[in-house]
Amino acid sequence: MRKAKAEITNWEGSIASHPRIVVSPKNVKELTDIVSNAKNYPSPVRAVGSNCSTTRCAVADRGTLVDMRQMNSILEIGRETVRVQAGALYIDVAERLKEHGLEFYVNVELGNLTIGSAACGGTKDSSVAGEFGQLSSYVCGMKLVTPTGREMVVTEKQQDLLRVMRSSYGLLGIIYEVTLKVRPLHPVTVDRTSFTLAEFTENLPLLTQRDEAMKLYLYPFADKVTVEFRTICEDGKVGRLPARLRNWAYKTATPAFGRLVTKLVPMRGARYYLIDLFSSALQRTTDRLVAGRKLLPSDQIKRFAARSGFSKYTYSTWAFPVDKFPTVLNSYFEFCRTYYRDNGYRCNLFNVAHRIHQDRNAQLSYSFDGPVLTLDPVSTGDEGWEDFLVDYNEFCSRHGGVPLFNQTRAITRDQARNAFGHRLKSFTGLREKVDPNNRFCNQYFMQLLGTSRY
């Protein structure tokens, strides 16, 4: 169970954690023993799964890193719920649900996400009317170990506590079992429409009134927006191959091409010409692959290699109120062009966005105050990405954006406070009360939350 100290990196290798001890508990008793024994297992104690977060939220420098992946059993599949251990991979659970004619309400693309992380952190997928886009909103129960080493059960009978736990990021307890709501499998049809930037911003109020799920592909240097609509349809023959080919294109081919061109083509003009040409061709191809076909939402879930390779990529996410998004998007396109002109850097993959409905099921929900559209620049993490994010974060905060603590890199305390206001202050007070000795709080959260003790 116990390993010597080591350097542990996140999935795409950009963040390093230097824990004194790495442990992999196999059962609840081992987990409680770890949390209870501060002498042998020093603070901070941070639980991780596949370590796919793009921020330092899971770093355990000089502390104890708890790898939960050995606690990965699917315990029970019912007609409306599934109960699993926290270390189970999201895609593995989704595949088992398919065998029972079921699926998650939220089908995010990152299949390597572990259920424990999804239950208490930020996720996103475009959702249809009447549904939520965050996986934690469908958590109806969880079991955890508190900072004192006590086992605890939270259910829907404790709505206020469950709401806090859904966005607790492991700061209030290490989750070891989760119960989520599920539903019968239902196919969807996918359709895409391209707009100029002006056409899109003019039509956005009408587009957001539609019941379909809506994902955007943004092209700041072409003044173009492609909207992907996903509509629930009647049962019928479902094509699996188109989804698999599309997954391969976006998961492997696109980041590998972007990385290769960035490495081999030093002239920026030629480099980004090739990247734009490839992106345009890929869009046309995927349009033909999926247009009008019946697909399963869960087929968009992708299984990634345990560690990133040549086709690695990274991203950073902010969310904006839908009614402000036309102004934000116009300003963002201009920001990207100006930044490229002044600094010679632009994202070498693509920009996407998801429409997420209002969701108050988690205290730190990024759509707590109303429906949002996210803004997600994507990159291979090439030279210039980190500097770009500093200015990008300032831009987003200035325009009223809300970050995700596990998916928005390099945010500051002021940016977090501006986004969450009293909800963050309330959460910080509760965290200090529950964990006064900072058993679970690392330096990253100390800085964001403004906690005085470390």
C-alpha cells in the first residue's frame, strides 16, 4: 500500500507533485488508517484518481498522495441509480451501464475521469433543456472519510450538506463510494451549422431557446463559429463507428498534428496556416461522419492512455452568463488576434464552448446564477501557453467569468473571490471548521481560499 516519495505528474505532464508518501488503499479501513495517522502520513493528504486535472488541486507536496484507483468496484446497478467505488473509471462504469440499457445523465468526453473526482469537482457537457451539465449534480449519495478519520454517509436527506460536498474538491473528506442517478439509454441525432461571428452573436438568443444540447467550435482567426446541436430522438438503429472515428480524430489525430507542426514548422505564418487547414478539413469530415445519424451520448466518452503521449493536449475553462456571451465572444476573438500580434502566440489546437443550464446543485457551481456558455482554449501546452493563460485569465475575470478549480489553470485569489463571492467565503469558513488542522488542504487551495493557517 505504501510507496516511497516520488515525483508524480498529472496526465499531460505539466504539473508535478512531490509527496513524501504515495499510498494506494484497497479498502475503507486502510483509508481511515491513513487519514487518522498524521505521524506516518503527513499533511496535506490529497486523493487522486487518474490525475487529469489541469490545475494544482491534487498536489500533495511534502504530504501524502492517496491513489484511489484500487478501490474501483462497481457495487450495484439499479433501474435508476448506480453505486460504485470512487476509484472506478467513468468510462468503465458507462460501458457496464450500456450492458444494462442505461447511461449517465452527463456524458463528458474524459473517460479516464474517476467517479470520486467527478462527484466533488467541476465537469461539463452540453445538456438538453431540463437537465444539468455537471456530473456531480446527479450524485444522490456518497460515503467519505472526514479529516478526523471518521467514516461518514451523505444522502439526499441532507440536501445542504450534499450540495456543499458536490463541489468540495476533496477538502471536506475523501470520498470512497458514490451513488449516481442514471437513466435508460436514448439515442441522439447530431447536426452542425456554421455561422460568421456576426451571424452567431445576432442569432444566439434564438439558438439558446432551443431544447437541444449545444456545443460550439470557435475560430477566432476566421471569425467563424460552428454550432453542434444534439437532439434526443426515437429509438432506432444506432451507428457506433462514426462516433469512434470522430473520437479518434479529436483525441489523437488533432493534437498529434498540432504538436508535430508546432515542432517542425518554425515559421509561425506557415505553421498556423497548416493547422487552420487541417482543422477545416477535419470539421468537414466529422460533419459528414455524424450528420443526421443516430448516436449514443455515451459514445462520445473517450478512453485515453494512462499517461499522455505525443497526442497530449491541455485546456483551461471559464464560464460566462449566456446573455453576456455575445459581447464576451467578440472581445475574445479580438483578444486572441491582439495577443498573437503582440506576442507571436496562439493556441495550436482549437477553441470550444458548451452551453450549460443553470445549476444550483453544488455550492461552487459555475452556473449557479444562471445558464452559461463556457470558453475553452485548447493547446498541446507548447511554449507560450502558460504566459497566454495569465492574460487569458485576466480577460475572463474582467468580463465576469467563473473558473473551475480543477480546470482553470493559474487563477488568482482575487479572481476566485470575484467569481464566487459570498459562496466562496461561506465554503472557506465551513472548510476551516471541519478541517482546522488543514489535513486535506494543500498550498493551492490555501492561496485560493485565503486560509490563514498552513
